[in-house]
Amino acid sequence: MSIAKILWIVSFLAAIVFSFISDFQYAAVILALLGLVSGWFVNAEHRSGLIIASVFLLIAGGAHAWGSIPAIGEYFNNIFSAYASVLAAASLTAILKTTWERLKP
């Protein structure tokens, strides 16, 4: 298993764990750092998909689309909201990496 897969698995598991722990003040920082590091390992052909997923979860309300499911919808909302933070940070790294690749000689 590659380091990239391990990072993405850890990032998703951290999003799940931190969605249930509301009083840990460094959860957002940890999710952002995991996202920034995970974004470095995204291949060039997958970067646009990462950015689209991030935009969908954050702006289009995809993270809160689960709310209508009885009993478990709120938990899914929290999980995907936390995971949206990871994807947003990973998108920033992917954008910076793409910009660097285009600017270097």
C-alpha cells in the first residue's frame, strides 16, 4: 500500500473520529494538515476531480445533503463536513503544485 493511500485512509478516518468529538480544539488543524499533505500525492489527472469534489461538498451543499435521512443523516452531515475540510486543504496543495509545474522552466 502506498503512502498516498495510507494518508487518504487516515484523513478519512480522522474526519469520522473528529465528527463525533466536538470539544477537541485542534481537530480542524489536524484535518487541514492531513489535507495539505494528502494533496501533494494527488496525480495530475486526478486533481480536477479533487477540486470538483471539494467545491461540491463545500459550496453546493453536498456535505449537508444527508440531513433528511432519519436517525443517521446528522452523523453523515458531520462526517462529510469534516471530510470537506480535508478535501479543501488537499485542493489548495493540488492547485499550488499545478501552478508550480506550469511555472517551472
